[in-house]
Amino acid sequence: MPMPAIVLAAGRSTRMGRPKALLRTSDEGETFVERLLSTLVAGGIDDVVVVAGAEAAAIEERIGLRARIVVNPDVDRGQLSSMLVGLGVVDRPGVMAVMMTPVDQPFVSEATVRLLVDTWRRLRAPIVRPVREDRHGHPVIFDRSTFDALRRADPAAGAKEVVRAHAARLCDVAVEDPAAFEDIDTPADYERWTGLKL
């Protein structure tokens, strides 16, 4: 049962001051987007689309044929607009769900990805997401039954209104993976997670 993934990498990264997708995860030079692609594939995802903005060419140069790149022409409309650009690429007959994850959580574990995929396949819940205590994180899986609602949602509100609308059947999966719950948004976050300075 195909489940593609959409990596959201079109944001302007204003707090970081440079494109987060192209930041290195270590001294070896692997970037955030490369790390995420490897993790998603290892976790059972076989089709990945990266939604990029102005840095699309640079991202494509890094990842080559490992994923498809699509450009969000209007990144200022917010994260949902990028998700819908990606959904327009991956949605095809046979696709029963899609995994969505932002590029600024590159250290999420393969085990977390696999657990979420396995949970959706077992329960077919409309939305599957990781939780720890009172926090929810990423990646998030959206079942096909939510696709139309995502397309109708207010871009200003993002996917949150779709999540709220499906609250009664939401599947929260307990995960002990700190990287699933913290965005790397600032130079201080980056240094804390990687030990590197910008």
C-alpha cells in the first residue's frame, strides 16, 4: 500500500538566517534534507517529495534522484500551502495515506517513522502522530479520507483545523524520540543539536 512522504522545506528560515534544508547535520557534510530522506526510506517510505522554495536548485543538487523536488510558488501562504503542493504531486490512484514532516526536524529516528507507518497500516486512523506527555510532534500521517478537508482548509489556520475536526478518531502514538518534538529554528537550537556553529 503506497504511502509517500512530503518534506516541507520551502520556509524562509528567517530565525536561522539561512536555508535549514541545507544545514549540515555533522562535520561529515550530510544536510538536514539528506538525513531526512535516508531516515524516511529506512523507515519504510519509498516515495518522497521535497517541497522547496527559492533554494530548490541547491536542494536538488544535494539530493539528486533520491527524491522529487517541487517548488511552492507562494511560500508566504504558509506551511499548508506547501503541503498541498506536495499532495498534488504524490496523490494518485492507490495512495491511501501521506506522511508529512518539516525539514527542521532532521534527527527523527527510523524507529519513529516505522512505528507511525505500522500503526496507520494496522488501524487506518485518519491522522496518526507521535506524542510524548502533552506534546505532539512529527512526522504526521494523513489518511486519504482527510485529503479533501486539507484542500479546503484555511491556509492561515494550516492543517490544525483538520486535526481538530478528526479529534475523535485521532491516533496518538507514544514515542520516546526527542527529535520528533523539537524544531531546529535558531542558531542556538542548531548548535545544541549538532554541536556545530553557523
